[in-house]
Amino acid sequence: MTELSTSIKPAAMPMDAHSPSLALRSLVIGLTAFLTVVDLFATQAILPSLTRHYGVTPAAMGFAVNASTFGMAAASLVVGFFSPHIDRRTGILLSLTLLAIPTSLLASAPNLAVFTALRVAQGLCMASAFALTLAYLGEQCSATDAGSAFAAYITGNVASNLVGRLISAAIADGLGLAWNFYFFAALNLAGAVLVYFTIGRVQPMHAMMPAASPFEATIAHWRNRRLRAAFGIGFCILFAFIGTFTFVNFVLVRPPLSLGMMDLGLVYVVFLPSVVTTLLAGKVAARLGTRPTIWGALAVAGLGLPLMLAPHLGEVLAGMVLVGVGTFFAQAAATGFVGQAATDNRGFASGTYLACYFCGGLVGTAVLGRLFDAFGWYACVAGVGAALVLAALLTFALKP
């Protein structure tokens, strides 16, 4: 990443894999990701409390909380279209600053409709920052550094799932739901401050990109069989992840597990192994290839599904660990693949991938929520398994 700070050299320059500058770069990349998407899944830790507060069904509350993925899908496409003309630093900075507004307003949302609309607005801001940062990494990192940079960014995403849920559960349990949203608004502003001091201005993107129109560039990407498969894999990954970690909350608070609010937050220590393993995704994909890496990751996630059907907490937690490790590892590998497979117009490619990825989350919430309400947890897990199988089949198209 170029000019992440005055002490970090451009990523295209040769660097020792263990140099302080590379470690600092990875830390800043991961922290930026953390503060960008910490709002996305943190609210899932308080889903049962929100369901009681608004007096709605688990499926309705789950859809409202995950409505942010609709905003993220829409913003990813828009940012992808206009990417060549958006200054990366200014766009990321503005997105994170505006994100604090709907986040703070969630504290006083009077009904589920307003809550849903504010979550969509959050998604618009989060995805704008997310897509611009991914495009920035793809353009400013050398081919050899790109895998590690993307892995660091996805690792920050994983960490936000763990720490965000822990913080959300603790604040909601101790201070109430409103203070939970005020705190996360402060984190959004902290992300803007970090970007202001770490990401430098670079050459305008329209001077670095071909003259193809956004529509032509998008059509070209969809005609690329490998990119088309990667977009589908992204859709399936978040479909499976959302299905697992949205509705397992209701399983954990019901008998026989019957966890309390703070215990439910502590459960998400299950993401800790993912924080460590996701950092290795870039190196593993470079050594083994993208297809074996994604297949292995999906297999790990699949092994966790039957464990989550057990009546004992230890087995359910083990299953959650495996699903988290597998889905995040697969996401990191697929994200890196898109950055490499798109030889030009990488901003468009990243935006399209993210749009498909977040659409998968929205569709997963709607479909699996209906299955959960109508047929229970077993049917929901079966739907997650079907998404993982489809992702594995699509991976065949990711030839080198």
C-alpha cells in the first residue's frame, strides 16, 4: 500500500517478508478494515434483544439487521462504475465519516422499518469505503504483495466480527441498546481519523485506467468465465456465513443451551482462529493455487455443519469455529483471485465481486430466515450446506 504512513515504502518496492514496514503496513490495512465493517455483524450479537425490543419474529429481525448487505451491494456497484473518477483517499474518508450518522440514529429508531432503512444507509457507507480500499490495494500493491495485502484486509474483517460482537454484547448488556450504537458511531469516526493520517493521495484513477465505459467494463468482466465464477463463489460464501451466524444466535439462547446476553457475546471468541488462519490465505493460495485453497476451505466449513446440530455447547462452538475459518479463508482466496484475474478495470471488478458477495448475504438472510421460522435449525443448516456445495462446483472454473 503506497504512503500508508511516512515510514512505509510503496508496496511495489522489494521488501523483506519480515521487515517492520511490511508488518506496519499489514497492521494499518487490517485496522482500516476493522473500523470499516465493524458495524456490519456486531449487531448480530444482540439479535435476541432486538427481537424482543421490536416485538417481531427472528426472521424479520434477522432481515432488518442484515439489510445493510443490500446497501453494500448497491454501493459496491455504484463505486465500481465511478471508480476511475473517485479519489481513493477522499472517498474512503468521506464514507467513514458519513457512516457515523446512521449508526448513531439507530439508537433511537422508533420501529423496524426505520431500523431497516438506517441499516441500508450504513451498508451504503461501509461498502463505499470497503470497495475503494480494495481497489486501492489492487492498484498500489505489486503482484507479489497483493495476496498478503488482501489477506490482511480480510483478517481485519474477521477481527471485526469477533471484537465487534464482544463489544456489542457487553455494552448492550451493561448500558443498554442505545449506548451500543453510540459507541460504534465513535468507532466509525476513529476509522476516518486513521485514514486521514495513513492513506496518501495517489495519481487520479482516470489517468491510470482504459477509456472503456463502466457498462463496457462490467460486461467484459461478466464475459470472463473465471471472474463470473468468482462472483458466484462470493455470493455463496456470504449466503452460508449469514445463514450460520445470524440464526445460530436464536439456537444458543434457547433450551437446551440457554445462554445469557454476555455469554452470547463471549461465544464469538470462535472467530479468533479465523483471525490467525486468514492471514495465511494469500501464501497458501500462492503455493497451492486458488482452486485447492478454496476447496479445502469449503471442506473445513462443511465439516462444521453437523457439529452445530448437536445439543451440547462444546460441539456447537467447534462447528462455528470450522465454519468461520472455512468461509473467511475462502473469501480471502476469492478476493485475491479477482484482483489478479481482472487485468484491467480492477475497480469495476472489485465492485462487482462485492455486490455479488453482499447480495448473497441479503438473499441468505431472506431464504434461510424463512427456512428457520418454518422448519427450524436443521433446515437452515441444510441450506447453508447447499450454498457451500454450489461454491465448490463453481471453483472448478477458477483455472490458473
